[in-house]
Amino acid sequence: MAFLEISNLKKSYGPNQVVKHFELSVQKGEFITLLGPSGCGKTTVLRMVAGFETPTSGSIRMDAKEVTSLAPNQRNVGMVFQAYALFPNMTIAQNIGFGMKIAKKSPAEIAERVKQMLDMIKLPHIADRYPFQLSGGQQQRVALARAIAMQPKILLLDEPLSALDAKIRVSLRDEIRVLQQQLGITTLFVTHDQEEALSMSDRIVVMSAGQMEQVGTPFEVYNFPKTSFVSSFVGHLNYLTGTVTDAASGRFSIDGQEVVVGRGLQGARNGETRRLALRPETVELGEGGNTRNTLRGKIDLVSFLGSIVRIHVNLGSNRLSLDTFNTSSAVPPKAGDTVALNFGRDDLLLLEDAAKAA
């Protein structure tokens, strides 16, 4: 049995159903990310696991124990919020040890655990400071240490990095992942940031409008999106409208140019107009040869993005973008140039829920 079992979880506020049939099994030590836009229900799921919200229906089991109706303090979970939620009138040591004090642990045990936590977050020198004397990144480290100090069965993180600047956010997400792996603590992490989800997770649950769109590893979710929402929300994607010319061999016509789709054509019929998807990083400049697809078009925009140069090519009724690495020795093509583009047959995706193009 999984360490955390969430079964048919639903939550409604009056007629508004914010979580619909949420099902998830989490193994001990897994790092699971709930990813989706604001209002998709991901934080509501987290709050139901924590006990701050009561499900309309469904059940939650932790370590083979039914906890759906238990209060938060009866579940042994640790939670880190977007706002640091540190007590401003307490020192950092007092903040970290607060939960243990409430649990009536001995002063010696609290002092030893606080020291361990400060060493773990690499801030042993700030024990006597107050929250206002710390940076945002330091305050969030302290909030994490406070959540872990009670040795919870499950760690819940509700967009803990969103208030930090970009460089600190990247650094702290790496630290959180390393700590989670060292401690082996089962973790649910909520974010709307796809880069955080892809870089930190063992598995990702992509959510939209209260429902689960896809569950999979970062590799699976990025490379093999199952729905239009997942493909558009996770990463950048080209959409190409084409006509099926030979379903048996996977042949499509895109603006009068033939391509071959390597997979996902079950049920397609000759003459249908269908939508294909293609990641920009899978596209290369130049002819593709016999085993790759080649399309030709005219560049209408070149965007310099630092390490990446994004090139937008007009194919006719379709527009395709590709990413190339910026190097000082290579001069990128210019708007108005006619170019050939190539990509693998398996790089073209036909989404499960893709409706026929109008």
C-alpha cells in the first residue's frame, strides 16, 4: 500500500466544485508536485491533506491510517506556506522549537533539535536573531526548518518560493530537494512554476479547473503530454494544422508539404484535418535527410533571449518557432531569409484530446 492514499477527493463551496475526483497514491519518500494555474484547486488539495479543509467527499489515508476527519494537529504533517508565517516576537531558535515546546518536549531535547535544524539549513549563526533581521530566503529556510523539526510523516509546501527573487528561488529549490532526499520525507509541493516542478519532482500532477490532467515523471509530462492543456501549460509548443493524406503510413500535409508522424495515429482517417504539436527545441535548421521531416518557410522574426535565440518561421497558414543556442561564433539567420527546418518523426505529437481543427 502507498504511504499516502488520496481516493476520490472532492471539494465544493456551494455549487462551485473546486476539486473534482482527485486520486493519487504516493510512495514513502516521494516528492510529488501539484502543478497548475491559479484557481485550479492544487492548494485546496494540499489544505485537505493538511486538515485545514474538510473534503466534501473522498478519503485520505496516511501510513495506512484513515485521517480524513482528523484535525491538523492529529495528522503529524509539516507545512510551509508562501508567506513565511514566522512569529515576529520570537527569535529564530524559538520559532524553530515552537512546535516541540507545544508538544511539551524537554528544554534539552528542544535545544538539540534546534541546533540540528540550524546546521541543516546552514544558518547556525542566526539563532538569536528575529525574523525582521533576515532576508526572505533566510526566513523561508527557517520556516522549512520549523516544519521539519517535529519530524512529520509528510511535508507540505504551498508555493514556498514564489515571494523570492529569481536567483534565490533557484538556489533554495535545489536546497529543498537535497534536504528532502537526505531526510527521505514524503513531500507534496504546490507551484504554478513549471521550471520548479520539472527540476524538483519525482512525479508531477498537472491540474486544471479542479481536475487532474496528467500524472507522470517530469520526462513524461514534458515529452509526452496527454492533453492540450498539459502541452500548452508545460513548456513552449508549436501547433501545426495539417491534413491526413495516408493514415496507415502516418503521412500529413502541412501547407502543401509532406511530413510523417511516427506515432499516435490510431483512429485517424484520410482527409481529416488534425492538429499536431512540436517542441521548439526538437527543430533544427537545415535539410533533414530521409529519416527526418523537412519543412521550408520564411523567417518573420528572430528573438534574442540570452543563451537561446528563438526563430519564428512562416510556413503559410502555419507558423513554427525553433530554439538554437546562442554562440559568439555563429551568426543567426535574419528576418526575410528562406530556410529549411528538420525534426524527427517521433517529435510530432498528436494529443489524445485534440479536437479536429475547424
